Amino acid sequence: MELYHKDIKALQPDTPREIDERLRRRYLDRLGQRVKKLRKLLIERNWENLRSECGQLAVSGETFGFERLTLLAIGAQESIPQGKISKAATPSKAKQTAEALIATIDSILMEHTVSRV
């Protein structure tokens, strides 16, 4: 009889909280790849794509409850001039805010890696 109850429990749908936690873990797993992309775009001085990536991070950070990441991503996005920017040019504020965003993501990843172990 006890086995039957375990089987029924296994068939029950996940709770919204379990689903949210699973999605958040998946987001954190993918965040490492996104920070690599940010670094690459910054090194390449690909300002247009860096601006776009920061905008996407601002939205996803808010969705998954990372307010600090969201605020820094918005700041980085706003600091990168729109339109054509010479690859030779390095908007210092854009570089500074993108580096702060990268450091914050690294910190979030370290925090959550330690908390999951």
C-alpha cells in the first residue's frame, strides 16, 4: 500500500514553487555562457550587440529575481551609445558599467554555486 502512495505522489504535478526553482537554476546555469558572451563583445568593442545583450539581461534578471543584475544591466545598456560607434572608440562609461555588470554576474554565480553544494 505504501508503494502505491509513493507512485501516486510521483505522478502529481510539480508545485509552482518547484517549477520556479527549476527555471531559476536553469537560468543560473546559462548565465555563465552569457557572461562569456559579454566579455567577448566587450573585448571586440561590439557596442551594438553589447547594448542588446545588456537589455536582454535586464529583462531576464528581473524575471528571475536578480534585482542588482537588472539595475546594472539597465545602467550598462544606457551607457552604451546607440548607433554606429567606431570599433576603435571605447566609451569609457560603457566599458566601466559593462565590467561592473560582468563582476556582478560572476558574484551571483559564485553565490549560487556555493549555496547549491
